Amino acid sequence: MSFPDLHPDRDELHGITVVVTGASGKSYLGRWHERGNRGVVMKNVAIFDPAAGPTLDEWLAKQAKFGVASTEKMYIVPSDEFTSVRRFSL
């Protein structure tokens, strides 16, 4: 059984929960929407700040256990902040 592509104009990460690593040291956890000229558009985003206490791995483990504690309904990670992306899984 095959399913129709509901978003043929989107890239392969569209709708996937990802971790975006930023040049500032912050990381962004949320659903990838698209990458454009302004940066990466994400939805339902939680932002990790390394100055806040736990390590990134500890923070991600908590997000995996209890669900993504998003603080931003939609967020754009600027192009100059974006360094890498990976699917969110533990």
C-alpha cells in the first residue's frame, strides 16, 4: 500500500522532529518545517541553552521521556546560527 505525498513541495525532513545545533551553543528541538533564505523554520520548539544547567544529552533524555516541552509555536533558526541537524531519537 502506498500513500500519496501530502507535501510534494517540502524536503525530506518536513514534519520530522529534529535537533538543530546552533553556532551559539544553543540547540533547538522541534518539528522541521522548511529551510529557506532566512534560516530553518521549525514548529513546536524547545530551546536548549548550555548555560542553563544540564548537558544537552541530559536535556534531550528528559524531552524524550516526558515529551518536548516547547516554548515556541514557530521559530526560525537564522542561517548563520544553523550548523547541523539530526533526527531526534535516543
